[in-house]
Amino acid sequence: MCCLMVNAFNKENAINSLLMLDSNSFPGVLAIVDSDFRVLERNFPTNRNLLPTDFHDLETMLLVSPALDKVLSELDPLKK
């Protein structure tokens, strides 16, 4: 089995590409896009193959996750 990641360069390209692939019954497609303000505005396309981030953007998800604390603890100069 193979997995290929493609950068769509913006959310609209990702959504439009997903819709095009879905209309041609292309199997195994998943689009991951930033939520931005669409969730608050209740203006997000519903598609089972579209995965919006939990927060405004991916960077916010990284800051909220425990990953940042783990990286910072590894870079702590006092840690031996």
C-alpha cells in the first residue's frame, strides 16, 4: 500500500480537488485543512474525506499539544 502527500497550497484548492476526486470515485483521498473561522461561521463543507483541524490552524494545534513541552524539555540547558 502506498501513501502520497500533496500540498494543495491553499484550502480552496484542497477542497476543490477533493470534490473533483470524489465525483470521479477516486478511492483513499483525505484532505486536511485549517479551520480558520469557518467553524465559528458555520460555513464548512461537509464531506467525510475532509478533515478540518481542531483549532484555527495547524500551528495552534502544535502549541496546544504536549509536543511543544517535550521539545522544550529536550532543549533545556539545565537538564543533564
